[in-house]
Amino acid sequence: MGANRPDEGSSVSDQQPKIGGLRQQLDEVDSGIVGLIARRSRIIADIARAKEHSSKAVQDPDRERQVLAAVEATATELGVSASLVRRIFRELIGDSVAQQARHLTGEGAVRHRVAFQGSAHAYSDAAARKYLAGLGAEGDLTGYGTFREAIDALLAGAADLAVLPIENTTAGSINQVYALLRERDLFIVGEETWKVDHCLAAVQDVPLNSLTRILSHPQGLEQCAQFLQSLPGAVPTSYFDTAGAMAAVAASGDPRVAAIGSPEAADAYGLVVLRHGIADTEDNYTRFVVLSGAAAPVDVRIACKTSLILVTRHEEGALLRCLEILSGSGHSLTKLESRPRPGRPWEYLFFIDFEGNVAEPRTAAALDELKAAAQYIKVLGSYPAKALRHSPQPGSLPDTAAESPADVLEAVVADEPSAVRRSRQYRLVDRSARPADTVVTVGNLLVGGDSFVVMAGPCSVENADQITSTARFVRDQGAHVLRGGVFKPRTSPYAFQGLGWEGLELLVRAGHETGLPVITEVMAVEQVQRMAKEADILQIGARNMQNFDLLREVGKLDRPVLLKRGLSSTIEEWLAAAEYIVAQGNQQVILCERGIRTFESATRNTLDLSAVVVVRERSHLPVIVDPSHGTGRRGYVAPMAWAARAAGAHGLLIEVHPAPEKALSDADQSLSFGEFAALMARLAAVPGP
């Protein structure tokens, strides 16, 4: 007690000059520390220039461990907190790595427009500013009320980047952000971590038991759950962000209301901190992702993570095979998390982070293998890693010493896979990439393998009665999928073009009423996202088989796609078109032979049933046959349908209309109800190959 009391016989005023002198010494020390940091930065710049023409990685984990061990030993020897010194030097090392990375990438002091969720002084605001500082860049930061609004601003061009929280060490993953990554065309181009320091603040210094309401972002409330339980009289109330909660408390002037947020936000709004460090755990960190509308290439010398969304095939051990591809190619998994697959009850997709860069050949090869093994992949991007334990050299064994099994999934380097013979135009759809048949799941329906499916319905959806009556009839005759065109590619601009979105609504309603999944044609890139929300299978018509922008767009979806063969396309060209879809990550492709144009005029097209045999030999994708377009003659449809099954097709696409003579499109090739019933009755007796 006496240590803090003035000397006997001296006054408080006598102590002021002494305290002033000590503070001056402290200022000199602080200035010296800043000067040493500046000197350290100049040395780092020299190291960066020395590495400029070297293939050596920016990050050296062994060197980092040595530095941390040395400064901790010095701290202990001098009686200073080793934990404090370690935290300081981790920040210094992180800044050094960022400085070297900036030199390699040639990034200058550019100005970025950054969107984030929340308001000024929120944790997202602080993380965004920290990220920009690491780039050596300036920024114009704008806060938005929700994550979705921030992303809308990014995709609308109102921002260059968006910084959103994706996971917290206490509260776990942030589901809304994962949903946006799945739904929107976004790329992760960076990450940042922020140590969360929650405090409780109010307009006055009041007893805690006098509080009636506590405002904060839902994550803030969740991260301080144990503290809140000790205040039974205060009702936790969700607010759109922590800093906004502080501002609301300040504006209310009510001493019975408090907010949870950062001390910086409390200070900015003139609040009194009632309690510091109220989070459930001391090590409370939030990881933020930096999002862009386009992927950003990263120098292979910079330690990177790659993030992706993965949907496995419906096969035993499917997830394990995918993970073995990563481990076998020397990639260390840093995150694996499952999420329900939208529209597919009890099915799951996986969010995966692993150490690697798509610019590295080994990573590119691993992703190709993953695409062949998985059902759907969306690569979210490769980006410089901040939350990274170590940085193995490409192809080297990672150093996992001193890391617990809970912290790391060890990578194992496997021998290079033996070369396989594949077409130059298509690799992923080639049978050599996947010896087993691909089976595409449509709801509870399987397309491919040993299954045989019939997709039936009118060429065009004309009205509610027509599509509903057809749906009921084809279902009762054993059809598995309801087909119907809503956007029609017609040779003549004067022909019926379809009902458009109104027709889609009628088709989907008829499918729901009869329990049948629906298939319809998508004709343009701008139709894809909206169509995919309603239709179970998207059809790419013959005229669009080489519409590469459209193929790429449907390749980004987690939705089955039926790809028709072009009017005059070879099998090689057809499979190459399928490769465009599969290469984007969507492996749920069904091929459809619909006849090709030859000199023969007896039929509308020449139905090439030999293509079924060739495709099944060359590719693992399922293939079905459209005898309606293949012949263009009602009387020829049933015989060719039976022949298609005998040839080994996995299914049929048949046009059926309640009154074919009155059909607004393809009347000559549409079957009546009676003709379709006869076709189906005999089809069951036709053996497969």
C-alpha cells in the first residue's frame, strides 16, 4: 500500500514534476520503439529485394519459430511477459510477410472502396482497415446494414472489395456469409483476423444489476453468453452490429441500457466502460474474408489458402476419396465444414480450406482430380493466408511438429499419378478420368448407371390445363420427369416462342402437383440463375451446344444439366462442350443424342444411335436419347425409343401432347396420350444391352 503513497512529509504537488519526468522518459522509449520498427521495416524491404529473383517462398516457418523462441527467452530473462512479447512479434512477423508480398506483387498505394457490414468503429470496420494497412493501401469504407447489402454493393460496382466475418473461435461459423458464398458469384481474394475484445458500456457508471437491456450484434451476444447469464435482469437484444449498438445506447441517454462492443467504439460514442473482457474465452478471434467479383492471381512464392465448396457423389466413401486426393498431393486441410444442401433434405455440401495455390501445378492437378471425383465443385479462390500455421514448400512434407491432431490434418506426399490417355479436348468427362459411370441425382431419381428414366411432356407449355393434364397422364404411365419448353428457340421469328417465365410457373406447379421433377430449356446466360431456382434439370438445346458463355454459366451451378448434341456436331465436339460445364465444377451432366443433320430427308434428323455406344465407351456421363427430335415423325418415335434402350441409353426424352394436331410447336413429332401409353407398355419388355 505504501508504494503508491507520497513520501512522508511531501505533498501531491511535489510528486507532479517527478511523474512528468517519468512520462517524458516513457515517451522517449516509445519513440525509440517506433524508430526500431521503422528500421526493421527497412531491413525487410532489403530482404524483399534480395528475394525478388528467387523462387524461395516469402514465409519461412522455421525462421519464424526461431525468432519467436529467441524473443520469448529474452523476455523471460528480463522479467517481461513472454506472452505479451510473443503477441507483439507475431504482429511484426505478419507485417513483414505482408510487406514482402506487396513487393513481389508490385502493389502500390492504391485506393480501394470497401463494403462491410455494420457502422464505423465496428469490428468489421477495424478488420477492413487492418487489411488495407497490410496492403499499404488507402480505402473508402462504407458500412451496410446486412451482409447481403454489402455483397449487393460489391456486385453492383459500388465497392471494389467486401470484408465479411466468416468464423469466430468462440461462436463458430457465420452461416449467412457461407450462404452468400454459395449463392452469389463471389471470389475470396484475402483474409484477415481480428482479436475481439468485448466490453460492456453505458452512458453512466451504473451498477450492473440496474441494467434492463443489453444491445449487440447476435454474434456479440453469443460470444458473451456466460457473462449475460450473470445479469438475469437485463434482456439481451439483437442489433445490426456492435458499434451501432454503442451509438444507439449513446443516443438513448438511458443509463439502464448498455451495449457490448469494442472499447474503441465505446470511447468514440462517449460511453463509460462498465466491464472489460466479458467474452466467454480470452482467445476470441474472428476470421474475415475479403471478397471480390473476380479471382485474383497470387505469386506462388506467397503462402496461400484455397477455398472451395464441394458436393460429393452419392457413393460409399465419396468424401474420403476427395480428402485423399488433397492429402495425397501434399495439401494440408485447414477447414472442413458441412452445410445442408439447399432443396435437398438430408444432403450436405462441404466448405473446404486447404493450403495451396491454384497457380501451382500440383494444386491445379489436385483440383482436376477432385472435379472427377466429386459431383459439384465451386472454387472460391486462392488468396494470401493470414490465419496459417505453417507454409510448406510445394511438394514438400509439412512440418507438423508441436501441432496437435486437432490442429492439423497431416498431408502425405504420394507418387505422381501414372499418365492416362485422354482426349486433348476433354479430360474430365473422359472415361479414363473416372472408370465408373456417373450417376446424376435428381431429387430421389437416379440418372445413369443401371437406371433407365423417361422424361416426357409437351414441346411447349401452352396453358395450365394442357401441362397439368399431360403431367398427370405421363406420370400414370410411368414417366419419371416432366418436360416442357417455356423459352423456345424457333427457326422462324413468327413461330410460337413460348410463354417465358409464366410458362415456367405453370410447369413447376404441374410438377409439384404430380410429384415429378421438371426439365426445361435455358437459352441465355441471364436466364440461368432464375431458372435454376425453379427447374430441377436445365436443358441446353442443340443450337446452344457451343454457346460457351452459357455452358460456363450452368457449370457454376449445383444443378443437373442436360446437354443436347448439336445439329451437325461430332461426338468429340459434343464431349468437349460437356467439358466446359464440368471444368467449371458441375459434374451433374446428362448427354442427350437428338439426331444430326445429314443429306437424308426422310426424317427431320438422322438419329445416331451408334453415338450411345461410342459415348458410353468414351465417357462416364449418362446418355439419353430424344427420338422425337431425332426423327420428327410421330410414327417413328416408339420404334426408335425401343431401339435406344436396346443400344444402352440411360433414358428417353419424349414429346407428348393431349391433342398433337393442335400443338403450337412440333405437332408432327408429338405423341398422343394413347401412343405414349403404347410406347411405355412395350418399353418395359425391351431388354437393355
